[in-house]
Amino acid sequence: MSSPHPLTIHYHRDFDGMVAAAVLVHILRESFDENLRWSSLNYDQRKDWDNFQRGRRFGIVDFHFHPKAEYWFDHHPTTFLSPELREAYRPSDRWEWDAASPSCPPIILRHAKEHWGFEAPARFEEMARWSDVVDGANYRDVDEALFGDDPALRISRALAAAPDRDWTDTLVGAMADATLDEVAKRADVEKAWQRAVRNRDKALHQFPPTVISFDSLVVLYDATSNKIRRERFAPFFHHPKALFAVGSIPTRSGFHVTAGQNPWNQPPEGLLHIGEMMEEFGGGGHRAVGGANAKSLADAKRIAAAVAERMRRAVEARV
Ligand SMILES: [Mn+2]
């Protein structure tokens, strides 16, 4: 199995993507004696996807399917970039897609056991469990989401204050060899975590003045000022009774409207499919969360207001 050419594992740069890479790196080293490297991916790299890493050996985890990947594992329902790519996928000894899995690492652990007879150390089970929590936003409550102190949650929050772009590669290497607790206690993680915590507190403090309205259990906010720090769950921290929140935020190249339902006070089943609604505004998403890019600040405000109105009508019709 061993090849003189290195095999690079490319991974989605978020908590479950990093854990997925760490798990696969560990397993491939132990089982197949591969010369492994790893490197994160971003969405810009989809542009010339056919030629991705042409001529090199690679694997991909927690990111789009590529037919040249020697190893590929993902859980995203939107993983196939074309019908041809969907057609090219067959479950195999080295590929597995499970859109029902809340995160990517459990797929790899199960696959390794079933196909390669590899029983992973318990620390990877712990990482996989936390990946499901973080990637699926399955936190116990808003306090755990914002203030949770478990090693996995410290690492996950520290990512928001990464010292540089390659830092996730460093952490993947660390997680391949150590427990979450050991990784969370690294000086660089501790330092980034402290910075991220200060940013969180600032974001929570800055949120209330951004609220335009809180009517019919729908929070509408405008966080487009680039002086404002953003914390994903701030709307539900300040408005725990809210069923939905929608707001405008700045991006590197413009503006984005982000919409979601309250994970800890969920609207009645079937009230609103947010991803489908956002498709009408040129975006997309899942049932519980979605978004759309806007052409201008005015456009972002218009979309956010229209989405809030749709949410309020849905709530008033049913609640
Ligand atoms: Mn991911």
C-alpha cells in the first residue's frame, strides 16, 4: 500500500473538518504506512475543481466530492458540484458519503472499522461526538454554545481568533496525536481562546443596539457596520423567546443576509423551511438556517426586511 509519493489530506477548515483530517491521518499512518501531509481547503478552490491538485495524490474530507480523491468522506448534502460528479460517486473501500451524519468524523471511524478493520482509540470517539455537537449546533442550551468550557468547545472557539491561516494545519497534526484536553491546553490554543472570548463578550455587548425590531417572535437586526463583532447566537442570547432571527452582516466583498431559527426554542415543525425561502432571494441553506448574498447595503437591508416579514407572517399564522 505504501507509495513513495506523499498523500495530502485536504479538509474543510472548521472543527469537524479538522477532526476528520486528524482521524484519517492517524488511521492511514497506522494502517497503510502512508507518507501523509494535510492542508485546508476553502470554497474559492471550487473554481477549477476538475484540475484540483492535478498529478498529485490527495484525499478530501468534509468537502466536495472529487473523482480523483484516493480517499473521500463527506456529510454535506450539497457535496456534488455537478450531476456528472454525482454519477461518478459509488460507495467504495475509500469513499463514503452519508448526508444523514451530523458531522464527518463518525463516518470515517465507522468506515475504518467496517472496511479496514481499524478500531480507533477512544479519544477519536470523543472528538467525533463533539464534532456532531459543534457542526450540528446541537448545544444543550445557549449558555453552552456561548460559554461552554469543554476542551472541544475551547478549541472550536479559538478557531475564531486563529493567529494565521496555517494554524488549523498545526492543530490537525496535534489532534492526530493527542487528546482534546491536551490540545486545548496548548499555549497557542489558550492564547487564541482568550482573544476569541474577549471578542465574544464584545459581540454580545454590541448586539442589542443593532436590533431593528423584535415583533411576532422574530428578531430583525442590522450588523453591517464593520465596527460590530459578530456572534452567531447573540440574537437568541438576548431574545431567548424568539423563534427566528434575520440580519445583515458585512462580508469581505459585500453584504450577506443570515437567517435562522432558535435552536433552543424551536418553531413548530414545518412552519418555515429557511433554506428554501432564502433560495427565493438568491441564496440557500438548510431547514433551520440559511443565507443569501446581497449586491449592496440597500439590497441587504431590503432582503432582511422581506425575510423578517415572511417569518412574522408564518409565526402569526400558526402560533
Ligand atoms: Mn465542516
